[in-house]
Amino acid sequence: MAIIGIERLVYGVEDLAESTRFFRDFGLKELHADVASSRFGLVNGAEVEIHPLGSPALPQTTGVVGQGVQEVVWGVDRPEALAALCDRLEAVVPLSREGDLVRFGTPFGVPMALRLWVPRPLTAAPDAANAPGLVGRLNRPRRWRLQATPRLITHVVFAVPNYDEVYRFMVDVLNFRLTDRQTGFGNYLRADGTTNHHNILFLNADAPFPGVDGKLRFHHANFALEDVDEIMIAVNAMVRKGWAPSDQGLGRHRVDSALFYYFPCPAGGEAEFGADADAVDDNWVPREWLNPLFAYAHFVHNLPPFLMREPDWNFRYMTGIEPAAGHH
């Protein structure tokens, strides 16, 4: 069985026109837009679909409060894998089939779906770096990019009540792996057919963190770029078009090593430009970060109050479930 990533995020929004303008400016390819909906594509074929809140095109049984992602569609690599996943799901939740889409509710209230999917292949050629004592580029300047193009949807994040229990559904039924845990804060999960550090993160809805208030809410989605240069090209383009980024600016997460830059999104939550995240497989040993907020960032451009004192990188390996949770 293999889920190979996020095939689609379906947003329910308060302002369709403004949300459409945001994702157009964000660098996604516009595939469709009218007064009822809009749709955007990424380089690997993943899509962002946008509907007004209350649209019949959205799942009607969602537990997600407010606007943002109302459905996550996971891509599956083979018909036999899809059949096996459906068998597991049918034992615990009702399924509905709509064309090539298998939809289901989850015990924690986030609607999801499965679809057979063959992503378009991706290529990347980030510039070599020079450093004192090491010449990676000789007689060759760095590329001057004119625009940034998000390649894929790396992960999606929800603030979830009972976060430390509900993630088991993803592990036990959909064969996800637990990759890291921040004590009292969140659980990072990887789909079995990917090497992304995480494809979904369940935040503790009761954690003292921006964007959470004890309710099930969409928090943010991550869109992958090639490197730090492309992130800053994308950020500059967004700012020129009038979009204000988050206060923290450019940073690098400690927990998955990824570069980040967030923009508040009119479609709900935030949209994150990301690059250079850790790639892991089933040999990865999950870690528990004992001082959870210090797992958030290795550095940031503008230090938030909770990182004003020197970080403590204390964690322990969760050897009881190595090399990966989710095997059956």
C-alpha cells in the first residue's frame, strides 16, 4: 500500500475572488476560475481547489471550524493499494465513491479522500554553494531567477483536539508513519510512499500557539520550492503585489530542517513557502522533542518572544517504535 502524497487540497473560503488572487500571485498555475470556484495546479500535478463556504461541492459533514482546507485528497500509486486501503477504511468509517474519488470522514473531523494518481516527474538543479575552503561554483555566478514556481504540496496542518490520540487513525488505518513528536504540541506523520519528513501535522488545539483556540481548524499548507533563492524570489514577488508576510520572516525549522516563509492567506490559515526539508524513510527513528517550542525553529529573521532565550535542543529517540510506526 502506498499513499504517495497530497494530490489535492480543497478550500472553503469566505472571499473567493481574493483567495483566487492570492494563489495566482503565490505562483500557482490557474486552471479554472469563475464566480463559483477556482482551481490551480502545481508542477507535479497536485491541485488547489477553492469553493465558497457552503458550496455543495464541499464535504457537508466536515468538523473543520471556519474557512481553510475542508478536504485533503491523498494520491495512491496502484489500484491494489487503493483497494487494500478501502478495505481497511470500510471497517471503521463509511465510504462514498464519486467517479475516481473515494471519500470518507475521519474520527477527528477532517474529510479526506483517496484517488489513484501518477504525479508528473520533478527535476531540480539548485546552484552549488561556495564556502571558505570549498569552491562549488568556479567562474559561474548563481542563476538569476525571474519567478518562483511551487513544485508540490509538501504537507498540510490542522489544529486538532485530542491531537495525541487521533493521529493513530492515520497510522493504523492509512499506514502513515510517526516521524517526530513535540511534547504537548503536535505529531508529525509521513505517508508510507513518500520521503517527506511529514505530509500532515496534527497540532494540539489547546497549545499556546498562534492560530489555535481549542477547536478543529485548518492551520497552514506548505508549498515546496527549490532553494532559499527561489523562496526569496517568491516572497519579493508577493510583497510587490501587496501581500504582507508573517512577522517572523525567513527561518529554518529545527524539527525537519526546512526553510520556511509564511504568508497569512485570505483562504484561511497561512500558506508556507518551503525548501530543503529532511527526507526520511522507514529507517528513520522518531524523536520526541521535550521542549516543544524550541523544535519550531533553528533560526528566524525576526525572533519571536518564545525564542528570545537560547534554545534547548533536548530530545529523545522513541526507540519503542523504531524504525517506523505503521507497519502491519
